[in-house]
Amino acid sequence: MAKEFIVPGQMITGAGALDLAESTLGKFGTKAMIVTDRVMVDLGNCRKVENALRRQGIFYTVYSDITGEPTDTMIGNGLKKYVDEGCDFLIALGGGSPIDSMKAIGSLVEKGGNIADYMGKVIDVKMPPMIAVPTTAGTGSEATQFTIITDTEKNIKMLLKGKVLMPDLAIIDPQFTMTAPPRITAATGLDALCHAVEAYTSTKAQALSDTFALSAVKRIFRYLPRAFHNGQDEEARVGMSIAALEAGIAFNNASVTLIHGMSRPIGALFHVAHGLSNAMLIRECLDFALEGAYDRFAELGRGIGAADAADPDREASEKFLKAVVALTVELETPTLEEYGIDRETFFQSIGKMAHDAMESGSPQNTRKTVTQKEVEQMYKNLWLS
């Protein structure tokens, strides 16, 4: 059966990527809006992009009001600034939040409205040119047709989709990840691991997505601990930047499964960063999913050297899960309780979270049938394990 496989229009990777990309910036427009956050401004990372634009004679404005994970309000404010300033293309600098925000803002440029209007629909509108410059190695948003925005009225995270949301240019320069602190390195790196593992074990997996997913998993196990323990390890930062891109390409074409379906409601209701909520769920969700894809999880186990060819698939799968759990421990992933979430409030929210998780459609891509009651039980298990 034929399969479609899509990637960003152009990708420039490795040390010096921004310098290499600089001469091409002029083809995107005459005035850019840089979508970012205050941290990127304060660290001086935004200035590097501004300098590149100035050297090319390109006007720009900076929208740095992405505070935490993006909401429909932030998107509306960003759209107003884009229009008022007369911009004609977008640059996102940051983690998944600024990149997702850029996509959402871009989707409203032509027709206006509220980003929540696209809930349940495929976004298919004329977009301004978009450039993504990730500063974390994890979300893969620079390589996907997805954006996640919180609907503040309904208190849900909307997973919005459309091929037009693919950036025209992704600049993967590890200089921007060097400033990420250990906890961000860990959370975003484990997010990338989830992307790759879920893509590889999804019912929508295909030959090309498998290639990218397996490569990403291998790189993450090799480089993530190093980047976590020594943020100035450039080789590890480069390796993780590539791994995050590979994982993004993989799940963009094969989708995600149970972890992401259950993660979004935790983030929406308890304001846990996306990568961290994924990390909290890895053990519970993969333990459930193993049975439906022993062969696939076994290949991952062999790929990272946790299992060998002599191990039966089930044993190799269990060794992979053990290696994943050990990695989350090494990266100091907190439990819900350690993070400060109130147990009673969490349990009161389980029904809504399970409903929202199933409504997202992601759990249904798992190679084992999952019901809402089973999702509810997995949420409960987060406090029992």
C-alpha cells in the first residue's frame, strides 16, 4: 500500500546552521515577526537571529509573550502584532511552545478568527512563510504538521493538524540548545524518546518512519545522558538535536499513541510541561502497550543494546522497558506527587482526563486495544507505582 511521507521544505543542521542559512532569509519576505519567549531574549539567543536579519537588510519585530505552553489568547495577541506591524513571514525561536505558536498565528493570517475554530478540522489555508529555529532537542515541532494550543474557555489542549503547518525551513543549530538547563534537557529529550518509540510502535508506522524512529531511539540513549550531565558537551548536543528532528519526522508521518493521548490532559489541567508529563507516563503506558507489539519493542531493545538476537521478543521488549525506566530515573523525572500535584484533585479529574485522552484519537494508534476505563486505571496507577 502506498504511503505519503512529508518533511519540512528545507532543513539545515549542525554547528553553524544559522550562519549557513543566513543568506537564504531574504527569500522569505521583507519583514519578519520573531515568535519567542523572554528567556530567549534574556539569554541573547534572540539577538543572534536579529543580527542575521539585520545583516541581510530584513526588517523585523519581536513577539516574546509566549509564557509557558501556548494558549488561544497568546495566539490572538500574536496575530494582532503580526498584522499591525505589517509582517510578511514568521520565525519561531524556542522550544515547542514558540514553534507551535508560530504555526497557529500563521494559520490565522489570511482569514483571522480564533485558533479554537479549527478544533476537529484539518487546517488548510494560505500560510505565510515560516522558519523554525528550535532551542531544545525534544518537541520535533520544527518537523511536524501539528500544533498544540490550549483552549482557555474549555480548558483543553487542542491537537491541530494540517500539512500547511510544516515549516518552510528548519534551522537545527546546537548553539541554541547549549543554554538549556538539565531539567529542560531531560524533559525535552524524553519527549523526543516518546515520539520515536510511539511512532515505531504505532499502527500507522511505515518503512520510512521506522527508519527515522529507530535511529532517533539509538541516538537518544547514546547522547541524552551525556547532554543531561554536561550541557557543554557539543557532540551530545548535536546528537540530540538530530535525534529530536528524526523523532519529529517519524511521528509526523506515523502519529503518536497512548503516552501523548494521556499526557495532554495532564498538561491542560495541571499545567505540567508537555515533555515532563510524557516522561511521567512512559513506564505506565509502555508497560500496557508491550503486549500488543512485542516484536516492535524487541527491535528497539536490540537496537539500543539492552537485548540481543538470542532473546525472545517478549524478553527483549521487557529489557527495553527496563532500560527506559532506568533512563527516566537517571534523568531525575519526578512523580506527580513530587511535582506538587494534589492527589485528591487529580483523582477527581481522572474521568475528564480519560475522556479527553480518548477523544484525541492518539491512544487508538496503540497496537493493543485500549478502553477509557483502562486509561482511567493507568492514571490511578501513577499514584500507586
